[in-house]
Amino acid sequence: MRGMTVGATAEREDLLAAAVVKAVKGAGAYAGSVFLRSRDRRSLVLAATCGVPPSLLGGWRLIPVSSAIPVATAYSSGRTIHLADADETMRRFPQLSVALPYAFGSCSVPVGVEGETFGALTVVWAASPGSEGLSKAQRRHVRTTAHRLGDSLDALRARTGDPVECDPRTVTVETPAPSATAVRVGLFDWDLVTGTLTTDDELCAIFGLDLRAFDGRAETLASCLHPGDRAAFRAAAHAAAAGGRIIARSLRMRDHRGGDENYRTVELWGRMAESGAAPDRAHLIGAIVDARAGSAAVAAVERLRDGFFSLAPDGRITYANFSLQQLLGVSGDELLGRCLWDVLPWLSDPGFEHRHRFAMTSQTPTSFLACRPPDQWLAFSLHPEADGVTGRVVPVGDPPAATAAPVASAAIAAAEPAAAPARLGVVYHVLQLGSALTEAVTAREVCAVVADQLLPAFGGQQLAIYVLREGTMRLLFHTGHHEDFLDWLDGEPLHARLPGTESLTSGAPLFIESRQDLSRGYPGAPAGKVSSWAYLPLIASSRPVGICVLGFDEVRSFSAKDRGVLTALAGLIAQALERARLYDSEFALARGLQQAMLPQRLPLVPGVRTAARYLPGSSGMDIGGDWYDVIPTGTGVSLVIGDVEGHSIAAAATMAQLRSAVRAFAAVGHSPGEVVAGVNRTLVDLDPGLLASCCYIRLEPRAHRAYAVSAGHVPPLLRRRGGTAEALALDVGPLLGVDRASSYPGTWTDIPPGSVLALYTDGLVEERGTGIDVGIDRLRASLAHARADSLDELADRLLHDARRSTYRADDIALLLTEYGPVTAPG
């Protein structure tokens, strides 16, 4: 919330809290959360919760936007992700199910305005197998709530400049789940001079009075008390006037529900009002506290021999009766405010924490057995509600499993999966990074995946990856706002005494939690603007590959869990990086061969200017079969562009043969239709099992016309001098390689001087989720309106969006041609 005023911050927090509460109530869910984007847009940050505290969310307080979990998918895709039950969650988001194997459903929706997404809102409910999840009306309610929140955040941004982003260090806004209260408090203002009493609705309700009929007299209120306590009531007021306050004066009040002979105890608290710096001896302000349900419940539970306890949603103990303290062998002071598995070593197994998470997440009772050393077995049962868990503990004899095979401090499942996962988030981090790395092909992609996963998950701001080359550390990748982060390590020999080199040579990770620790361990090592570091050696097949370094702007303490998870992830990174570096070497060779098959220089033709571009696909390990060529003829020039299907060495080899065939047929003076027909026969005779498209145009500049033949290729585009562009309507023949006897009709078209003719392959106009006609029209509009001082600049502008894309499934070839005395379009 950098740059926001206190008022704007408070207003945003109020908006988030109100929205998540409304979504939870309207959906009939027990918990909900709102995530907002981080400043660098790499992660989603938990901004507000209702019903589930952040501590119970574990590793999901920071979520990489690329994560395969519902809330990140809703944010990235802009779609509603509705998962009716655990089975559907397993099918669609298996990694999440492995880390949270509980019976719940969820609905995640994006939060934002038209054209911009600020975050996502999600609600969670208990769902038995086969549940249908939320109704259409409930889903609509959640979407509407998220949409209105987006509008409100956008309006707040317009008024205050709030960027609608969340710092990972920002404290999450928490709203507890609604729960029945055991304590009622009524407020009053008593004028001791006049005897008038101003009360609120709750005080009248406690005394069974009608607020509208209450005459506002203290004596009327006193008449509701036990006759023996009425004098004490008045005496308490006089004592307060003299001493300044009343503390817990017990009074018996007639229970209006039980008749005149039934009374219950309430407490009177109060103090004298202040007028300026001195007490106002005329006014007593205070409260009547009615804790009858709470005190009665405590008294009843304390009489039982079984152990009873209450847990907050995050697992902290809020109440433990005396019998529980005896059974566990600890005092109440040791228990209250802490988790059982943190207090008792014999309950520290992750399985016990798993039972609590199961109960809260699935809202299903669960039970288990545990052995208090040396041999006392206890049966625990947990009964959850949205606002917490009630637990019961009873002693039992040795269970059959314990007598058959000795078990110490083991959890035995009652009604849910027996296997307890590791601490929340640990398994997920490993699975998520491993899954993402399997899709990363190049070393650059591996590094980007590591940055996308590690920085948001652990709250880091800097990441650098160095690789070992000929005994020297070389920077491969860096991201973060400190440009000089670890620059000093680049070029250092492996034997240098530095944090990165020593961690790599020893094979042991190094965690430096402060600049003081850095100075003590490595005097003279520059700290820069970073306060904590995690050096993760990358070892693959027992061979050092490099080092991955995380940097933190603030001092960071690394827990045992953090260290264990980061160490495990380093192994995945090392294997992926080694595989990617091998691929990069082989692929660079393949790309070089492909480039060698394309024209190295376009021929110079009088009165005609040409510019060509070739952009390889960014996805996959194979090379493509796109090609272009410019062939001078006696009367002008022939322009060729083609695309062999597939991405493989075979596709590239076929492309080279077809390019040679086009040149051969054109050299002997064949017409465009005969050239394409001859190339088709050549492809059929080669029988590579591949098809190809092609467009061949013979341009006759002196006649201001062209003769075009298309074999299943996307239509050429023509930009005229006036700044308009159109797709040429050509007669289109079949793809090359379908039928040896295919013929290819030609189409004459006028090409005025100063026009620009654009030939391209479908990789430039194809886009996932939209038809190719949409892409062609988008390219036509770009060609019509792009301003450029040269044909080369125009080609670069047309490829601008394609170059920026991180995912290109296909190669792109582009050939622009202009002729005549007029300069390139401007």
C-alpha cells in the first residue's frame, strides 16, 4: 500500500472485509478470502479473510500468478472457477488436492473492472462426495460481489491514487466467522443527580424491558433486581461517585423468562464520566455484563472427568478444562494461546496438525489416538464449526494396532484418509515447481519459472542464477529491482572464498539472515541493498551446475521448514537447468541449419524494394518449415512464401527441397500456376508424409499488376497509397501434397505504384481462442495504420506484438514488397 494515506488504506480494508463477508454469507460458505495482485504482478497476496485465519492457509498467503490453483487461475483467465467437491478438485487441480486432501468445494472469481484485474475472491464450503456445489444463484451472488468490489476499488483509485496492489508484508484483514455469544453486554449512562438512566437496546433486553416503554428511571431498573440487592445497587453508585469506578459488582436479576422466583447473576461495571480533566461526579457510565451462558457452560464442563478444550480456527487453544490439564500433564497457562502440537512433544507429528486442518477445512468431525509417554493412550475427537473446534479427550486401553506393532505418538485415522501430508504448503511448493519446470524447455524458461515460483512463495525480491563455466561463475539470469544484485560474483573462480562459491563447492545451502551475519562469515563481501540471502547450490548427477540466490530487502529468518523446502527445490532446479542447457546447445545448432536454408540476402530488383523477417516459435523443441523467397524474372520479380506443416527436422528438410523446386520451375519460365503444380508433384513424389501451403506471385511492375496463385495459403494483404489495406481475394487451390494431379488457378490483381504487398505465414495471425479471420483482419488494420519511414521499420512494427509474446506455437515468416517511385508508407 505504498503511497496510500491512512484514510485510503482504512477505506480499502473496509471494502475488502465487507466484500468477503458478504460473499461468504450469500454463498452459504464457511470461509472466504480476497487476494490482490502484488506490485510486480508476479504474485497474489492474501489481503482479507473471513472465517479462516491466514495461519491456516499456510503456503497460500503468497500465490504465484502462474500457479495451477483455482484463485490464480481465476485471476489469470478472468473466469469463474467452480469446484463442487474434492473429486472435481482432484480432476482439475491435482496438485492442490495432494497438498489439501480434504472434502471441500470452492468458487474463485476475478476481482477487477473492464480490461484490468486487481485480484480474485474465493469462498470455501464443506462438500461431501457428489455434491453439486453452489447453485447458479449463489455463484451469481459471488460474481456480483466481486464485480462490485472491483468497481469500488477502481473508484478508490481514482480518488486517492491507490494502485490497488498489496505488499506481501501487509497484515491481512481478518474477520472471524459468526458465532453465538455466551456473553451479553448492555451499556448505560446514569445521572446520579436526577436519577435518570439512558440505556441501549441490549441492556433493556437483558432485563426484559421494552425500550419504548422504559421510563428511564434507575429505580425502575432496580425493581428488576432481587430485593436483597437493590440497596447494593444504589450503594455501588454512591461508591463510584466517591472512588471513581465500580469493578465487577455481582447482582441478582429476576429472570423474566422464569417467573418472579427465578434469578440469575449479572455483573455491574462502571466509572464516573470526565468533564474536562476532572471526573464528573454526576454521571456514571458503565455496563451490565450477563455471562450466564458462559459461566454455566464452564461450570458444567469443569465438573466432567473427560478432558474438553476449545480451539480457535487457527488451532490455538482458547479453553481447556481441569481434567484435560491432568490428562495431558500440563497447566492451563502452558496451553492457552498455543497449539497442542507446539506444546506437547508427543503431539508434534504433522499428522495431528493434519487432523485439525481436516476438521476445519472439511467441517467434518474426526478422531485419532495418541500415546502420552510412556504408555498412556488417549482418544481425541474434534468437532468443528466455522468459528473453531471443540475437542474431547478420554483415556483408553492399548489399541489393537499398538499391541500388534509398537507405535509411538502415531495418529490413527477414524473417518478420513490415513496418510497425513507434510506441513501445509510444503508438498504444494515441490509439486508446483516440478510441474512448471517440466514445461520449461530453454534455460531462460527454467530461470523464469524459478523466479515466478520462488520469489512469491518465500517473499523474496531478488533472484540470480549463476552457472559454472570452465571453473568460473557466470551470471545466467537476474530479476529484481536492484540491478547490481550479486554483480560482484560474476567472473569469480570457483575456489574464491565467497558465499556463492563455497556453497557450490560444499554442496550445502547457505542461509544468511542479516548483514551482520554476512560480515562475520565473509568480511568484505558486499551486501548492496539486500538484508538476507539464501544460497542454493545446484547439483545435478553429483556435478555442480551453478547456484541460485534469493535476496530479501528486509531481514528474513529462515525456519527449518523454509530451509528444508528450499533445499529440496534446489535439486529440481538443478536437473531442469542441466536438461535445458543441453537442449539450448542442440537447438542452437538446429536453428542455425534452418536459418542457413533461408535466403541470406534478398536480390536487388530495379524499382522494387523488399524486406523479410523470420521469427522462430518460442514453444517446443523442434524447428519449423516456413520459408520465403524473391526470384528475379525477365519482366519483374516472383515472390514466394510457404509453410510446411509440423515442427521437426523433416519439416525443415522438406522446406528446403520445396524452395529449390520453386526456383527450378521458375528458372525455366513456367507460369505461376505451372510452378505451383510442379512443386505439388515434387512434394507427392518425395512422400515425406507432410502437407504444405504456398503463395506464389509474379509481380509485373511496369504493368502495375500481379498474377497470384495460392495453394491453401492465407491471403496476401495489399496496402494502397491512401492508407487503406485489404486482403486479396484469390482463387485458392488445394494444399501441396494432397493430390499429384491437382491444378492451381491464378488471379490477376492491380498493384498501383506505391502499394505495399504483404505475404506472411499463419503463425503471424493465429491466436488461441480466436478464429484465423480475426487475426488476418487485425494484421490488415495494423498494415493500414502503421507509420514507418522504411519498409524494414514497417516489418518490425508488424512483428512487434509477436516478438513480445512469451508463447508462439508456430514460426512466422513475413515478406513485404513495394515498388514504384513512392517511398515506403509513412
